[in-house]
Amino acid sequence: MLKDLGTPARGLVRSAGLPREIRRRRTVLVLVILACLTLIVLDARRSAGSPVDPLRHAAAAVFGPLESGATSAKIPVDNLRDRFAETDRLKAENEKLQADNEKLTNELRTSDYARNRAAELDRLLKVAPTYTVTPARVIGIGSAQSFNHTVTIDAGTADGVRPDMTVLNGDGLVGRVVRTTEDTATVLLIGDRNSTVGGRLNATLALGFVSGRGESGGTLDYKLVDLKARPKVSDRIVTWGSKGNAPYVPGVPIGTVTSVTPNQGALGSTATVKPFVDPTRIDTVGVVTGPPARAPRTPVKGG
């Protein structure tokens, strides 16, 4: 019985104590607010020697280093951001400079090529000044049909190019046209084994035939018609020409004699000829598409 009656009594004591604690907290809060208001009023009335100054100085001593540290920490972050921005700017400028440099380099290359091509065309006209020549460029090299040494040029029947026309460049004879399409032509080089060109010695006007060896360097063999005649080293050989100027027109430089070997067991000799045209460095060529301008010949009367 006593145990049952004691439990409600303890509950009443706790309930009675709760309001007093709340009232105590409220009283403390009111006093703090009044103290703050008093300090604010006193600080506002006194421009110097305020009683709040010690508190202000204490707060400055505590929070000042923290604020300074925060500011100091912010500066490296700002500097890092500026450095990234500067790096991006420099990278963009570098890329632009590289692009400009590449553009200028290409322009210089194009300019050099244009000058070289103009020089080749000028030399071409000097080799065959009286003929009608159609300029062309080599666009391919290799074998064609039964020939081993040929080049393909970017001029064809649409440009007046036909088979058995002479092809030359600024150095001399390149070969002859053996096949054509509307836009291209195949040229048999004089160094091919199947190539034979009538050649004349400049010094003696002796006639002979120049044949290709089929070598990559284009070395030629030269045999004179007159077996008793003998060419000399450094003699120059030019074409003597063909009937109707096909396949070769006269007077085109072929090459220079580099050595002479007597024919074994037979009369005559064979000369080794270095061609004026390097078959590995052919670019701009000309196809003789028209005969030379001819003035009326004046008859010669005997005395």
C-alpha cells in the first residue's frame, strides 16, 4: 500500500519544480538583454574611453588573426586563378603564332615552287625556241605497257598531244609520247631499253644512234653510223630529227660522251653517254605540238 502511494507524490514534486527553472532562465535572459542595452547606450554617449573598448580590443585580438589568416589564404587562391588564366592566354597566343608560322611557311614554299616552275618554263623555251610547245607536269612514274621507264604527264589529246611527239625540258630530251588519253599522256624515256634516238655529234656532225640501257640513272649507248669515226669524251650529242618531226625534232640536246670503248671483234666503237636530263628529277616538261616557223628558203646559185 505504501509503495503504491509513494509514486504519485514524487511525480508532483517534479511538476512543481519545472516552472521555477523556466522562470529563472527567463530572468537571466532579461538581465543579459538589459546589460547589453546599457553598454550600447554608454558606448554611444562616449566617443572616447568607452567601457566597451576593452571588450572590443579583446575581440580584435581574438578574431583579428583569424580574419588576417583568411585574407592571406584568399590571396594565393586568387593568384593561382590568375596564373591559370595567364597560362590559357599564353597557350592561345602560342597556337595562333604556330598557325601563322605554318601559313607563312606554306606561302614561301608555294612562292618558291612558282618561281622554280617559271624558271623551268623559261629554260624550256630556250631549248626549243622555234617550236610550239605545250607545257605539262609529271604526275606519275613507272612502267606502262611493255616499257619499263615511263612517266605520265597531265596533258592529253584535249591539249593537242598525240603519240610520237617529242617531249623535252629545260635540260634537253626527255623522250616521246607513246600513249594518250583526253587529259594525260604516257612518255617513254630515252633511257628505256626500247628507246632509240638518232643523234648527231656537235663537233663533227657525224650521225649515230643513241639507245637506252634500261638503267635507273638513264645511261645511254651511242654508236656512229660511220664505223671508222670515233667520238671523243665530252662530245655533245643532239637529235638529228625525224621525218615530219616525229617522233623527234632536230637539235634537242641529248647528252655528253663520258667514255669510248672499241667494239670487240668488229669495227667501230660504243660511247657511253650521260643524258642531260636526270630521269629521277623530271617535273615540268614540254610537248612539241607544232612545227617551227619557217622562213622561205633562198635558193643558192653556183658560181
